[in-house]
Amino acid sequence: MTASHGQPPVGLDRFGSLAIAIASVLGAVAFLWPLFIPAHGALNQAHAGDAPWVIAALLPLLLVAVLGEFSSGGMDAKGVAMLGVLGACGAALRLPSGGAAGFEPVFFLLFPAGYVFGRHFGFLLGALTLFASALVTGGVGPWLPFQMMAAAWMGYGAGCLPHLRGRRELVVLAAYAAFACLAYGLLLDLWFWPFGAGTASTLSFEPGASVAHNLVRFLLFHSATSLGFDLPRAALNAGLILVAGRPVLAALRRASHRAAFGAPVEIVPHALETPTSS
């Protein structure tokens, strides 16, 4: 099965797909529940109480997704190795910049890998990359499960892009990378905004107010604080794809062909016959 312009070579069985769906629902609930607390509800500061439970549920779900795919034959040992190698490379890309001024190339490999290997592979790679980079840089904290989910959704979206040819392929992938990086910044503001922006300004979360009212406040808060970091991140990753995307895509496609992800094993009877002398 090829990865160039057809079906991606890495898919998931029903159990793996269900695990990813449950993980996504869990992530969405973790991001959004503060918007629905009543005015008299007690705010759990910076998700310090629920974040450990979120990551404790998220990691087994990701493991189930990988094991389900492995047991179904859709991803063999080479596919798991590819997932690990790309995750490690993505984590290494975080070291040079440290996220200074929003310049984070950590997502660069995530977009072409999700595009070539498919949305489920991209989901797993996004979560793994942020988890590995947090261990490498010492960035483990209550924000980690939210970073993992946001990056997983970025990789999933890359796998949903239409497969094009030539220059259009790079342009579409770069445009998606810019959009996804902006969405990542938006989500990473949302995880702490209800708890970290105080309560005394027009940009603060207002317990008990309508969801629409608080979303307007949140967008104003995001525009005033973090958008200046999100734009460089989006420009950097989109620019890297335009400049280096073609050789990276070619390398990933060669790897997918040589590894033959999902290729069925065929036993040719005459190859097992012992030749006889005449």
C-alpha cells in the first residue's frame, strides 16, 4: 500500500480508533469544563488537581491505540519504530530554541509525517512528541496533557488533508501548519486562562457567565497576550515546510515503501519446493 497519493499506509483497527476517540473526548472535556462551572463553584487552580488524572487516563488510551494497531497487523514493529524515531526527532527539535519568542520547530516533522502516514499515526506522533520533549527539557507539569492533546489533534488534522501533487502539496501543508500552530496557541491559553488571568479585568474569566460571554473575553485575552508568540511559531513551521518539506516528504515516502507498512505476507508455494536434479 503506497503513501504517495492514495490511502495512508498506517491505519487503526476498531479498538485503536475507539481509544483515540475516547482520548479526544477526554481532552475536549478537560479543556472546556471550566467554562461551565457555576458562579459559586470553586475553581481548581491551574488544573493542578485534575491534570494528573487526565494524563493517567490519556497514556493508557494511547498505549491501547498502539497495541490495537500492532495486534491487528496494520502497524508492525517497523511502524512502531518509525513512530518512536520521529517522536525522538521532534523532541530533539525543541532543544535549540526552547520556545523563545514562539520559535518552536518541534512541530515541523509532525505535519509531513501525519500527511504521509495518516491521521491516526499523526495523532499518536503528536502526543508522543510532546511527551518525549517534556521529559527531555524538564517541562513536566499540569500543562503536559493539554500540550499532548493539542499536538495530537494537529497531527490528526495533517492526515486529513487531501493528497495533492507538486507545489500545491507544499502550499496546502504549509497553510495547514500555520493554522494548526495558531490553534495550538489558542488551546494552550484556554487550558489555564480561567485560573491564571485573575478576576478583576475585562479579560478575565467570569464564573457563572454564559459560555459565549466568556469566549469573547478569552479571545480578547489571547489577542492581547499570546498572539505575538503564536504568529512566529506559525510562520516558522510554515516556512520550514515550504523550504524543506519536499525532501522530508520524499524521505518519509521512501521509508513507508521500504518498510511496507500493512503489506500482507504472501507465501508462494513453489518457493518452498526443493529443487530436484534431473
